[in-house]
Amino acid sequence: MAESKQKKAPPEKKGKKSRLWLWILILLGVWWLNNFTLKTTETSVTSPKVSSKVRLAIISDLHAEKHGIRNSTIVQSVTDASPDIVCILGDMYTRESEQELVQKSIDLTADIVSAGFPVYCVTGEHDTGDIYISELKKAGAHVLSYEEETIDVKGSRLHIMGIDNVYYSPTFDLSTAFSLDDSCYNILLAHIPNYDKFADFGADLTLCGDTHGEMAQLPFGAGPLYCSEKKIWFPKLLHKEQKIYDKGFFDYEGGTMFITSGIGVYPAPVRFNNRPEIVIMDIRPKG
């Protein structure tokens, strides 16, 4: 009786399958790195209005998720940097979030306060709940809804203002709400960037979130893949006449606006070349 022989797959087919799985694993790793690992972005500005270095930690757009970046990871990054002030710029949960995720956002702020860092907050268009805001205040955070505080940090006076706009009317004018103090370093916290109006106001430093850095950034400084505000693809390559406020510094006369790309991956985990970040910003004396 003839013996049946099992056919062996040709070696080249096995090799192709192995390479395919390797590429799948590499792509999954790149995707995970870009969407679910936290980096610390260090930057600085200078001003004659401060007498010694003042360090800010800037957090925004957590859009809390069950399997997102852990609170403990964020708190550890803040603790490692030892900032003088922590600024939280809104959208720390998503409008339709379950209470568990709202609580995750509250717990993050409470943990940072418990670690010994003063926290100044504004809300975004998502995290506007009265209970959420009340719990932040109970935790010891300074929630600024068209409010301002002047504080002393290592001999430098900081005038901190915060707004909670979810849209800007054509008549929006910050000078009707606040006055800049020339004896202080003036900081404005605002979730949604509005460069023209903020430039007109002229705070020394304006801190914003909201854009998520437009999620996907092209390599070599070529800008975002897509601009959600203007609804155009490859804006910095194909539409150079357009002003794109995606992430980083945007100077104006007498000051600068800084936009952080934030932490969360809302509405989908499609970050590329734009990892979740907390920003550590040093305000240094200008001598």
C-alpha cells in the first residue's frame, strides 16, 4: 500500500507570511506609540517681568477613556518636572462620557493637587458639567470662569485669567472682562484658540488646547495632514496663504499664544507624529 506524503509549503511562502506578521506587529507598535504613550514636551519663553524661572505644567484634552493613558502616568510626569503651577485647559472628558470617566478626570486633578501642585483650570466645550466643576473646586483646583487671580511665585507676580468660551461672537472682546497688569506677567487660559482676538488683548502668554495638534502631523515639519478648522488637506503644503493654528507657539505683538496638542485621542486614535503630551514650559527672566 502506497504511503501518503504530506506536502510541505515552499520555503518562500513561509518567509512571506513571517514578514507579513512582522510588518503587522511593527505597524501596531507604531500606532500604539503614537496614540497611547505620553511624552513630555519641554519649552520656554523669556520675559523681563519675571525675576526667576517659573515653571508651568500644561495639560489639556484628556478625553478620558477606560483604556487610555493612566492618571498615575500623568501625575508622575508632572511630579518629575516639579512645576510651580499646573494649568489644565479643558475637555478632560467627552460630553457623552459615563460617570466613571468623568470621575477619572476629577481624580486626576485631585491627585495633582494632593501631590502639592497649585492647579488652575478652564473648561472646554465638553467638560462643562456643574457637578464636575464643583468637584474640581472641592479638590482644591482654581476653576477660572471669567475670573482672575494674582499670585506670587518665587518673587515674580503672575496675573492668571481664565475664560470658558465654547464659541466666540463677532463682538468678543477680552478687554471688557479683564485689564492687563503691567507690573505682572499676564497669563490667559482659554481652551479654544482665537488668535486674532487674543492678539488684540495682548496677554504676555496665552495657553490653549482644543486642536489636538490636528491629530496627524506630516514628517519634517510639513504641518498637519488635515486642518479641521479650515477643512483642507495638507494645509501648510498646498494652502500656504492660510494661517493654520495647530500646535506650538504663535507670536503676536507683546506676547505669544501656545497651543498644546493634548493627551486624548478623541474622536478616534489616529494620532501620527504627534504623541499625547504634557508640556513643561519655563518662563525665564530676560536679561
